Amino acid sequence: MDCFTRHGTERTPEIVFDFGRGIFSIRGESYPEDVATFYGPVMSSLKEFLSGNRTRSLTLEIELIYFNSSSAKVLMNLFLLLENAAGAENQITVNWYYQGDDETMREFGEEFSEDVRHINFHVLERNGAPPPQ
Amino acid sequence: MLADKYYQFKKSLDEQGVMFTYSGVVSETILFGLGDTVKQKMHVDEADSTTIKRVFSVFVEQVQNIIRYSAEKASGERKDGREMCSGVISVGRNQGQFFVVGGNLVHNRDLPRLRNRLEHLRSLDKDELKAYYKQKLREDSEETSKGASIGLIEIARRAAGPIMFDFKVVNDNYTFFCLKAFV
């Protein structure tokens, strides 16, 4: 499996996990009917990637418009998983993007960044759509 | 009679500044449709994007709480095995402030715990709510709560003032629980 992909819907984010490049992105809205069903496979594939035995770097790009409290719990678990994996051998970066006028998403990014030490966590302002990959 | 009855009903809601009230069986499809309507209506009313997001967030948490925790369940099961829950949800605007009200039946045995939880949330200021939210996010979900505590904290965090709640005992088994937040 080189890539894990989920197309975005009106209430679930687009997810692209490029194993080869070590880039994982989550973009859009997140208030699925059932977070466990939606995020279960995502977390599994991330765990699988992190359990590999070679040195690696991982960049997680997050650009959410809205997420509900159940999704917040998933995000926290995701960051804790990455926090445990980060260290000398694993360079882990999180880029948390928010639209310039969206103070809620900026605050959420800042709050998550306060809870991690080993991840390079950047909270970045974005105006307009993301550039094409 | 028919028109008069429903006109009075609607007029009473209109006078309270209600954008809509939904009462009855709630599903995730209802949540999505009504949520989308809230955003569109607030956009038309030229509410700022931060307020729209706050109201939407409180609305989603209120409806998902009804879907997950209402003690009033339709008899029988859906094809996917999930139960259908009932409740009432209202979104409106009063003197310039938006509000979201949710109501549903709870089991009397769950009342003390729910009341304690809500009173605790009411006693916290913005910074304390933030700290409590972060603490709960790190904890494993309480076994029976399916994460409700975080949903309630999220509502309290997005609200402009302390959340309002009330209970009305219906019979020996059930109490009607109501939660209102101004945004």
C-alpha cells in the first residue's frame, strides 16, 4: 500500500496518506456519524507506518474547517501517538492551518501545540485555498 | 380550528425569535440538514463567521447528545441495528443573541451525575473550561458516557455566558432535561 486515500464529503475530511513521501493530510469538515468507523482505518494505517523499523520523517498537514468534539478526541489520540513516536530517529512535523478570520481553528491549533513537546507543531495562517500538491 | 391551532403554535415560536424547532425522532440526516440550514440562515442574516461557527458547533453537540443519550427511543430497530432517539431542538435569536436549546428524556437514575456535571461546568470560567477540556481530551472516555463530557464542555466553551439547564420529572422513571446556550 503506497497511499491511503479517503475522498472528502460534506461531513468527513479528505484524507491522503502518502507512505513513500511520509506526508499525511487531513482537510475539510469532520463530524462523521460514527468517528470510530471513519477514523479507525486511518489510525491503523498510521500505526502500521510508525511501527516500521527504518528511520523516517513524517509531516502531518491538517486544515480543518470544523470538527466536532468526538473528532477532537481522535485528533488528540493522533497527536499522542505521534508524540510517542517522535524523537531522535523520527522527525515529526505537524502543520496546522487555519483561515485568517477563523479564530476558533487558530485557538484549537494553539491548544494542541501546547500539549506536545517532541513534535514540531506549527500553527499557520492560510488565506484562500491550499496550493496544489 | 386546524389553521388556528398551528398558527398560534407558530406565532408563539416566532415571538420567541425561533429560527426553527424540531421535535421528534432525530437522525444524523436531520442533524446534517438542519445544521446546513442554520449556517445558510445566519449567513443571510449577515452574522459574522465566528458566530456562525460557534452556533453550528453548539447545535451539532446538542443534537448528537440527543441522538446518543436520549432515553426516549423508538420501538424496534433500524436496518443497521441502531436505535432511533427522540428529542427537541430549537435555534433562534433573541435581542441580537443566538441561542440553541436541546431537550430530551433521561433516566432518573442518571440525573444526579448529569446535574453534577452541568453544575460543575457552570462554575468554571473560560480559562478553567479550556483546561478542563484539554484534561478530558487526554483521558480515556468514561465507559458509559461515549464522550458526552467533552461535548458538554465544548457547548460551555462556545457559549457567551454560563449554560442554562433545567429538569422536569415526568414519572418514576424519566425526567425531561433541557439545556440552553446563548452564543
